[in-house]
Amino acid sequence: RRRLLSWGSGMNIRHLFWPAVASILAIVGALEVRSASGETQTWDEGIHIVAGYSYLKLADYSWNVEHPPLVKMVSALPLALMGLTAQPYAPDGKRKDQVRYGIDFLYKNRRDADSILLAARSANILLTLLFACAVAWWTRRRYGPAAGLAAAALCAFDPNLMAHGRYVTTDFPVTVFFFFACVLWVEYLEAARPRRLLAAAAAIGLALITKFSAVLLLPPLVILYAACWIRRPREFPLRRAAIAAGTVTATVVLMVVVVYWPETVRCWRTSVPQLSTVVARNNAIGNALFFLGRWLHLPAHAYLLGLNHVADHNAGGHSSYLLGMRSETGWWYYFPVVFAVKSTMAALGAAVLLLAAGLWQAWKRQWISPMALGLGLPPLLYFAFSMTSGINIGMRHILPVYPFLYVGAAAWLATRANWRPGVTVLAALVALQIGECARITPDYLAFFNELAGGPGRGPEYLVDSNIDWGQDLKKLGLWLDAHGGKRRARVYYFGNAQMGYYGIDEMSYPKALDQKGWDDIDEYCVANVTPLQGVYVPLSDLAQLRMREPVAKIGWSMYVYDLRKPKPAAA
């Protein structure tokens, strides 16, 4: 009887699998479009959008070199049909600042800024849906329909993945390609088939031309190869290693050449400085590029210069905030704190579950399959490398960890010998994930878990792109409409959206020591939580507001203080 019930349940899951996946995609797609439509551009989006449009229309790859062009170009494709204009130079012939260029492109173009922004965001929104579908298909093929459906739901409803999946940035796309590069590489290690090697090489190449931090993908791939070679040396002769390395290298080089085609032609046809003469050598990647450039006589190609630029930035550090502290070089424990307060309860549960399972298998000295190693080792190494970073500005830099957690937990729970309790726990994780997603809708960027106190206490731990990226200006306008009927306030804004474009009459703040100026204020005062915590601005600028309680928290990123003076009563 138990076998018949189990068989019947399995048949139901198989029959309902793709309708259930389609329902997940429909719900998540609608939520992301609704949320993206209600937000203004984040700090970086205007830069990414106009850079991608300049690549397509002007073949000018000198903009925003700190990120490869692939994602920006794909996001700009819908804009190519909108008849927009791109003018990288001012009338006097001087080059525009890239921040100013992005602002002018969005707010002084032939189409309204919201239409341009949503069209550009649609590419990444589509990628989130394709990713959830691909995770469902791949996990089902490896571990069964229950695992596939749960993994897709956990990935699709993660508020952090949803938050960055709506924006024109490289953080979510590199998460997609990082995950599939690892699992497809392991599939090649399991069986040396040319098709599998080509699929893995393509995923690795896509990751490397999406974001420069994807170079952290290479060490775990080498370690995975070495681990499989130690276990099965006969299946991994030197010839196989040479073919694999050559195929991956050739694929990556080909992708870089194609994506950077105008830049590649420039390096061939014109006199370009040698890479070794311009590279910054204050870090390991810079030194590697120097010696590689000198040995191979490489030109200063934009891809190599961009990689060097990011490594140089990382070595120099960035203004950061953590637990009330401020630093220019960051903290080694920044990302562990981020993981603890920004991860959903389902993600934390999956992490604890997988850690316990790994320790149990190690204690029992049980065999760990190549795929289990492939789902565990890359995220651990990536997280460890991230802890050495000097750029501590957001949990978006550890996004690639989460798909491994969800797929690993779904696979482990759904394939236990006594599978019913495992599926029950898995269903509970999915339900918990959906509940947390519903609680923060539509303000996904501001998600903090209940253990941390939720988004209301978020600025006690983190600011910047963890909660406040300049995205809530439209919501401020709606709030002012509902509380006073006019869009007039003092605003200390952290972002690049234009307040005048959205009809907000912005007034400046007095100087920090101008007590009379503060006493004379008779308006609502609004401040983004990043400058409110003294990040990127002097801590004293908004000291007068920090001593007060806000009357509202708009999108959890903009705090409103009521400094209006009481009106005299009528006679």
C-alpha cells in the first residue's frame, strides 16, 4: 500500500510539475513588473543603461569600463527601437561625466524616463524567469520533480534575488551564469563528452563577460577537477586536462573578442599601449596581468583594463557601513553579518541543514559525489574570497551563494531514503520563503529577516544597496500627495533620480551648525538612510534629524520627519 501511495504521489508531482512551474513564473513575473514600475532608477542604473546604449549605437566602449558590456548591451536592446538619442559629448566638445550622462539620457530624451527604465529592466526580469525555469528543469533531471519544483520556488521567491533581478545591473546575471558554470562543469567531469565540455565552457565564458568578480569561479573549478582526478586518475589523463583547458580558454577569448568587437578591432588596427605599461600592480590580479601582458605582448584591451580597474578598486577599498561603524577598507566579517541579517529564514535553514549533512557525512566517512562537491565547494570558496574584499557595500556581491543553497537543500531532502519527512521539511521551507516574500512586497531591496528585526531595523546593521539605492523617489511623491496635498519638502537624497522630473519641490537643509536655520524649518524633512547614517557625507549633516523619531519610512529607505510648526487656532 505504501508503495502504491508513493507511486501515486510521484505521478501527481510529475503531471503537475510544469503547470506548477508556470504558475510560479507568472506570479513572480507580475510581482517584479509591478515593483519595478513603482521605483525610480537606482544609483547605478542610469550609468549602465546609457553605457549599453552607447556600445550599441556609438560603438564607444570607453564608458563604465569597470563592468563588462554584455548585460548592459542586452538591457539596451529594447531601447534600440525607441528612437532615443545618445550624445556622449557636450556642445563644447568636452566629455560628460558618466553619472551626468546617465541622468541626461533618462530624463532629457525623446521618451519618458519611466518607459525607458522599465524597458531596460525587462531584460533582467526575463532572465529571472528563465533562471527559475532552468533550475526547475535541471534539478528535476538530476533529483526528481519534488526537488525541481522546490528549488525553483525557493530561487524565484527569494526577496534578495527578486530585488536585484529587477534592476539593470550585473549582480543577478552573474549569479545565473556562476551557478550553471559550476554544475555543468561537474557534469563534464562525470562524463567526458564534448557536448558537456562545450556547455560548461559557454557558461564559464558568459560568467566572465558578465562581471569581473566571476574570476573567483576559476579556483573552485580547478579544485573540482583535481578532486575528481585524485579519485579516478585513469579517467583524467593529461590529454583530457589539456583539451578542457584549451576549450575553456578558447571559448572565453572568443566571447570577449565578439562582445568587445569594436574595441578588439581598435586594438588590431591602431596603436594601443601595451598592457604591461599601463596596468596597476598593487594587487595579485594586477601583477598577474602585468606578467601575462609582458610575456604575450598583449595590448591594453578594454576587458583587461576593466579587470585591472576592479582589482585596483578592491585593493583601495570603498566607503562602508556596518553595525554603526564606518570604514574605508571594510571588515572581514562584513559578509557573514550580511548573510545573517539579509538571508531569508528559508535560506538560513537550508544553510544549517547542508552544513549538518556535510559534517555528518564527513564524520561517517561517507563518499561525497562529484555533484554534491560541486554544489558545496564553489559557494564556500566564493564566500571566503568575498570576506577578503575591500568593497563592502551590499549583499548583492554574495548573491551567487543562494542558488547553491536552495538546489542543494532541495536535492538532499527530496532524495532521502525515507522521503516523506524530507519533502515535508522542503514544503515548509518553500512556504516560509513565500511568506517572507509576501511580507516585504514590493520593497524587496529592503528585506531583512525577522531575527534581525525586519526592514525597520535594517539601518542598524547595513545601509547603501542593502536597503537604500535611491529607488523610492516616486513613492515619496505619492506620500507627499497623501499628506498635505503638495510635493514640497526638504530632501537629503541618495540617488540619481531627478526630483523635479517627478514634481517634487526640493528644499535644501541648513548647515549642521546653523541652529537658527534648523529652528526656522516648517516643512516635512526627508532623508535617505545612507546619508542619515553618515555614509558618503559628514556625520554631522543630519544630526538634528537622528535625534528625532520619523513619522514614516517610505519604502524603508526614506525617513520622513515632521518639523512643521503648529498653526495658530482660528479666533
